[in-house]
Amino acid sequence: MKRRNFIKGLLYGTGGTMAFMGGFGTFSNLNNLKAEATDSETTVFSSCEICRNQCPIAVKVKDGKVTKIEGNPNDTAFGGVICARGNAGPSLLYDPQRIKKPMIRTGERGSGKFKEVSWDEAYTYIADKLYNVKDQFGGEAIALASRKGPHDWFFRSIGKAMGSPNTFSHEASCPLTRNVALDTTFGTEAIAADYGNAKYIISVGRNWFEGIQVAQTRAVSKAISNGAKLVVLDPRFSVTASKGEWLPIKGASDLAFVMAMANILIKENLYDQDFVSQYTVGFDKWAEAVKDKTPEWAEKETGISKDKIIQITREFAAAKPKAILDFGWRTAYTSNDYQLRRAIMIVNMMIGNFEVPGGYYHNKGAGVLKKFPDQAAYGKSLGGIAQPSFPTPSKARIDGTGVKGTLGQIIPAYDGAVGKIVESILTEDPYPIKAWLVHRFNPYITITESERVLEAFKKLDLLVTCDVYMTDTAYFSDVVLPECTYLERYEPIFDMSGLTPKFVLRQPAVPLVYADTKPYWQIYKELGEKMGLGDYFGYKDMEDYLTQTLAPTGITLDQMKEKGVWTPSGMKAFYVRANDPKASLDNVLENKSKKIEIFSEECEEAAKQGIPQYVSHPQPEEGKFRFVQGKVAVHTNAGTANIPVLNELMPTNTLWMNPVSCTKLGLKDGDDIVISSGKYEQKGKLKMTEGIRPDTVFCYHGFGRISPELKRAYGKGINGNCLIPNEIGDVGNTVTSATFVTVRKA
Ligand SMILES: Nc1nc2c(c(=O)[nH]1)N[C@H]1C(S)=C(S)[C@@H](COP(=O)(O)OP(=O)(O)OC[C@H]3O[C@@H](n4cnc5c(=O)[nH]c(N)nc54)[C@H](O)[C@@H]3O)O[C@H]1N2
Ligand SMILES: Nc1nc2c(c(=O)[nH]1)N[C@H]1C(S)=C(S)[C@@H](COP(=O)(O)OP(=O)(O)OC[C@H]3O[C@@H](n4cnc5c(=O)[nH]c(N)nc54)[C@H](O)[C@@H]3O)O[C@H]1N2
Ligand code: SF4
Ligand SMILES: [Mo]
């Protein structure tokens, strides 16, 4: 079979679901979710939340019950398609293991003893404890952490109104280093890649076919179907690697590969000199930095042959500007990962792939479009809800964010270094954190060094978790707040602008399944009112909120409900340089220099790191393995191990090991094993596979759950974060590919 056809067949299952082969079974189990369309079936357009991608969905409802979820056909980028996890929405919605009532802990922390309480009792308890902490230790002793999202405005208002500077997103464990790289190079994080039109794509660990974003994954498949070449640098054979040329690079050595690419582009004069001289600053210093980063040198660092590096670089340059060296998504491999991401973007800019089809571009939301007179009419700005000003915190943040002359200067204050919460609780440095509010986040599973996270939980005066399940973090909390699922609630409009503007609505498809659950916009408004902070929540209900925020756009809530998505009619994908390769980029570069900063003034000011410098990270000695992790197509992070149909598809994970290493250790496929980092151990099962370097082991992330209330997932599989130390990288990022482990038979 031709590769193109094979890929087509692989990607699209029936019924608008993307199907992925990855050794985790089939999707036939989902068939029981299918319902026959009847006259009484209605469709509600909304947005998925099985992961934070919020893909537009069409929810089929019959007799007040969700029968099936498909992609919203009104959105062309998604093409009416969702992923397998998105299909599992009804399985979450009707799961009897969801939390159904607010709960307050009655036994020892971690004993699992809770009593069900009314919402009013829960609010009163939280309010009293928070004011106690504030009185004794100051508002800064309250930390808030959530997965970044639309809930932040509501959730964070509580902490900010109490005078806390310590609000965190999950990003330090995810794309923070990439975002810092974009900020310091382009002055903005709002940069995306036009995979669908690319002719050559190099992944530096980006795993589109398991770490799925439906529109992106579709675009990469489209490029491959159109003949684009995909090259995948990954120490293990991911599903993505199976769709292109796999280069099994040594973990943590990617910067050597990227710098060698720059070296070759310069030596062979393959870069776009016009682009570099018109739009960038600092090229000479970069040329100096990569002068000795030859392919021969990179071969030793990366384990990829010099000839291969030269070949890939030449092919990449030949496809310019429709070539993408991908900037990654979960970019938390090493301590200096942000410099890898900067180097990646510099190599991209060397081939001038900015603001042209098949390259990178600035997202075209209203803020950018209004600067282009011929495009301005297409953009619409959402309004906000007025809030009284928040008190000024009396202390700086715990993570050094914003401190000039240190790397903290370049960490986005909105995100911060979430791993630092754990450290500040335990060490009281720079001051104690005594209360931690957690929303839609499961730090026990997703922050490194789980044991230390647990220790931190135990030291707190107050831990509150708002979730849909009794997660591991919830299980150790003082108060657990049951949120209703995404299928039962409204949320603020999502701005998902790309090459054209786009708004997506989330609206309830069905009434509450469990009457005592609530949406976050109600929970934090009511908690705020209980705490005397009601003025910060200036909306009556979510229809009122949506109506107020949509008002400046002229789009009505009814219009949004009708299609679920809004894009301006008649607008074509807008690339600033599509018709004029010399067009000004001033409107999309948001830094002061109005240049693409190969030499970054900010990085120089922060840490004398204006140009990426190579750091050679240690490689494992004989008998030890680099431990890496990744996503799997049928689960989301720490969120889905217990969702019935997804648990059925893949109830646990395994440790991947190369047969050569298995033989050396006398291990065979399926063996019970113990993985040791020296300090910590995890038990698991071995998967013997050629699809990994002999010096590396791998497991899928999100297993090893310790809350017995997650009855399906409890006690199954390996929690990688039990093995990884809580090392906080240069820009606050977690470090997840730098741990070495040994493996033995259990
Ligand atoms: N199905 C599914 N889709 C998801 C998610 C999910 O949980 N499930 N999560 C969403 C989220 S939150 C994110 S951030 C994205 C993540 O999207 P990706 O970042 O593409 O996903 P990962 O699988 O984490 O990719 C990590 C890959 O990097 C490899 N790797 C580890 N260390 C190194 C290294 O040093 N160098 C190189 N070159 N490779 C290395 C791993 O083997 C793994 O294959 O996916 C999103 N989509
Ligand atoms: N070692 C290692 N660590 C990692 C990773 C890795 O690959 N390796 N991956 C990292 C990445 S990329 C990320 S993004 C993070 C993810 O870290 P998290 O954000 O903690 O994980 P998620 O699974 O996205 O979601 C967290 C919680 O949201 C809950 N939830 C789902 N829907 C709702 C809802 O509607 N309301 C509420 N209130 N809660 C809801 C889920 O039940 C889950 O407990 O983990 C990171 N940590
Ligand atoms: S990628 Fe899948 S799980 Fe995530 S929002 Fe989209 S459909 Fe839902
Ligand atoms: Mo992520």
C-alpha cells in the first residue's frame, strides 16, 4: 500500500473519530455510545474538555441524555472530527464515580475520611480558613494553581482579592519554555505553525499523533498526504515517528542537532540572507556561536550521523520557506530547554519561514488585524467584566518571577514556576505557603517528585480541590468541590484565532446529571460573596456574562449557540508576507526592537544569555537509563485514567525497554519490574520493544493513581513523576527528561 493511502486509512475511523494505532487496542468498545438518529434527537454545538484543546463539538441529545459526540461540522479546520478521547464525553458525564457533593475532610489527611456537606458549609469553611491564614501569615501565604484556562479569571479573583501574588498555571510543566522563547524572540507568544501547507516538517519530540490537537494533527496529516516529508527526532519510536523518518536522538541533546543545522546552513550558504538582514538582529553573534558546532561534533552529542544531519538540513533548506522545524509543545525536557526553543526558532527564521504559507505566523485575532486597514473589519474584540482593583500584594512572588537581572525576568508572571509551590510549602523559602487552592489540576500526578508533593500537602493548613473526580490531590484535600462537567455548563467565549479569527462557545448540552454539582463560574462567585468579595464577580449568571462580553462584537449569544463557532465570512487565511516578501512585520512583532531577536536583549539582561549557548547534559552511564515520558492517544495527562471507556481501552501503562538492554539485564517482555531512581522506586510491567534507544526507557504519563476513589485506575501502572526530582529549570520549567533510572526484576 502506498504510504499516503496507509496514513489516510489510519487517521480516520468511522463516525468522525480520529483513530490512532499505538498498541493500545481498538475503538470498537466505543460503539455502545452510538445511537440511532431519530426525530427527537437534537444537536447542541459546544466544545470538548476531555483535554484543554476545547475542540468544537456537536453533541447529540435524545430524551435529555447525551447519546453521542461528534466534531462540529461548522468548523472547517476541525472538519467535523474529534479524537477518541472526545468521544468518551458521555462516559465521563454519566460516570457514577464522579464526585457529587461538596466534602470536608474528617479524618487524618490522606485517610479518605470525608463528610458530605452543603455548599454553604463548604464555602464557610474555606472562607474561615483563608482569613485565618491571611491574618497570621499574610495574603501571600495563599497559593492558587490551575490548568491554564478560562476558569482562571474567576478562580484567581479569590486569591488576588486576598492580596496574594502567588497565582500559577500548569504551563511550567508544559509549553512554558517555548513561550519564553517566543516572547524573547518575537515579543509575543501568539505564534503558530501552518503545518497543512508545509513541504518539510521536523519534529523535535513533538508527537502530533499521540499528543493530539485535532486541527494540528489533521494539518500534519494533510501535509504528509500532499507529499511533505516528516522527520522525527525522538529517543523512542512514537506513533508520530511511525509516520515519517525516525531519528532516535540521544535524549537532552537536541540543541546540538539544531545548532549543527545552523552551522550547515551558514557554511553551505543555504539560508535566506535577505530575510535575515531585513527582519532580524544578532545574526553575527549566532554565526559565531555555531561556528564550531559542526555536524561531526553534533554526531558525537546526538548519536545521529553527520551525513544524516547534513542531508536533513539540505532537504529542509531546499523546501524553504515551506519548511517547519517544530518548536514543540510539552517543552520541559531539560533545565535549559528555553534555549533549545530559541535556537529552533532562530533556525526557522534563517530560512525566512515567517508569515508565509507553510511556515510560522502570528495568530490573527482582532488585536493584530486592527493594525491592518484592509483586514481590520474582520476582527472582533470581546469585552470584559469590570472588576474593582485588587489590593497590591505586600510581598513579591515566591518564584522570583519578574525580578530584573535574573532569569525570573523572562518568566511570564501569569504562569510562574508551579513546582516552586511545593518547595515553598516545605522549606518556607522565601516565606511559607499555608493554603493551596487547586482547580482542574492534579499536582500529585503532574508535578515532578510526587512524594514531595504529598509531603507538602501534609504541611498545609488548607488544601482545596475543585475537580470532577476524587483525584489523588483531592483525596489529600481538606475541602473537595464537585464541579459539573463541560457538557453541563457555559463558559466564557474561547478565542481560538489562527490564520483567521475564531470564537468558540461552550454551552450546556444537558441539565446537571448530579444536582449538587456546580460550574466554576458559580462556585467562585458564591465563594466570593461568602467572603465579602462579591464585587469582583459582576455578572448575574453565565448568560449575562456572555451577553456582556459579546456585546462589543455585535455577535449575539443566540448566534453563537446556533453554530457553536464564529469566523468572519469572506476572510482568507492572512499571512503578512504572502504577496510581498518584503512586507513590514512591525504589526506582528510585539517587542520594542521590531526585529526578530536572534540576539535577545532580554535574555542578555536576565542572565547574559542573549544567544543560545550549548550545554552538554550528562548521558546515562552503563546500566542506567534516561527516563522519558509522553502522551498516548486514548488518555489525557492526569485526567482520564478513570473514565470508564478510556480505562477499558487502556487501563495501565508499561515501561518500554530495548531488547538489547533487556537481554543484558535478563529481563523479558511482560516481566514485573522495579524502576529505581536511587531515591524512589516504582513497580511496573516491562514492554520489550525495538522502538526505543537502548540507553532510554519510556512510559506513558498519567498512571499510578493513589486515590482509592478512582476505583478503576487505582494502583495501576507507573507514575513517572514518582521517579523524577522536583528540579526547577532556568525559566521555572519542570525538567522531565533528565532523570536516570535502573531497572530490575521485581
Ligand atoms: N491524546 C492526548 N493528546 C494530548 C494530550 C494528552 O494527554 N493525550 N495532552 C495535550 C497536552 S497537555 C500537550 S502538552 C500536548 C503534548 O504534545 P507533545 O509534546 O507532542 O507530546 P508528548 O507525547 O508529551 O511528546 C513528548 C515526546 O518527546 C519525547 N522525548 C522525551 N525526551 C526527549 C528529548 O530529550 N528529546 C526529544 N527529541 N524527544 C524527547 C518522548 O519520547 C515523547 O514521544 O498534547 C496534547 N494532546
Ligand atoms: N513527568 C511528566 N510530568 C508531566 C507530563 C509528562 O509528560 N511527564 N506532562 C505535563 C503536561 S504536558 C501537562 S499539560 C500537565 C497536565 O497536568 P494537569 O493539568 O494536572 O492534568 P490534566 O489531566 O490536564 O487535568 C487535571 C485535572 O482536571 C480535572 N478535570 C477535568 N475536567 C474538569 C472540569 O470540567 N472541571 C474541573 N474542575 N476539573 C476537571 C481532571 O479530573 C484532572 O484531575 O502534566 C505535566 N506533567
Ligand atoms: S483533542 Fe480530543 S479530547 Fe482534546 S478537546 Fe479535542 S476532541 Fe476533546
Ligand atoms: Mo501539556
